[in-house]
Amino acid sequence: MRRFAAVIRLRPEKEAEYRALHADAWPGVLSTIRAAHITNYSIFLRDGLLFSYLEYTGDDYDADMARIAEDETTRRWWALTDPCQQPLDSAAEGQWWAPAEEVFHLD
């Protein structure tokens, strides 16, 4: 199992919309995430920053992420959630959620 964390800014005027979307996340999006070997997935919010954490149990992360990106239901979901988000200034060119470095872990 591999752990991944990432950060992105939440546009303040979109917070209610973002919360409402995730309070009733689409089953098709959730099943696509599960099929990509993602478990224990959470998104946290603090001071305008969204922090995501997930655990990946598959063997080919890049291929599984590509399958998620190709899924039509997920793409329609992103069309609603992406306008709520703003990449960090420190994100690489073309990067949406900026990966966070793990500096400590305790099992």
C-alpha cells in the first residue's frame, strides 16, 4: 500500500457548492475510484486549503489514474468540482492538486 496526499486551494465563493457536491458524491465516481485501487480516501478543508489523503493498493498507479481520467462520469464530475478549486502558486506547470511530501508516519 502507498499513501498519497495533495493540496489545492478552494475558491471561497465556491465552498458551499463544493461541500454540497461531496455530501452527495456520485456513485459512478466513487465506484471508479474504488476500481482504481484507491481506499481510505479523504478530503479535509482548513483555511481555504483542501488536503486530500488516499491509500493506493494497486500495482500500476499511473495506469489506474489514467483510467480514472478517461472515465466519462468522472470527467463530468470534474467539470463541476474543478471550477471550485485553484492550484497553489507552488504547483508545477499543468499540475492541479499539488503533491504533499510525507515527513512523518506512525502505524
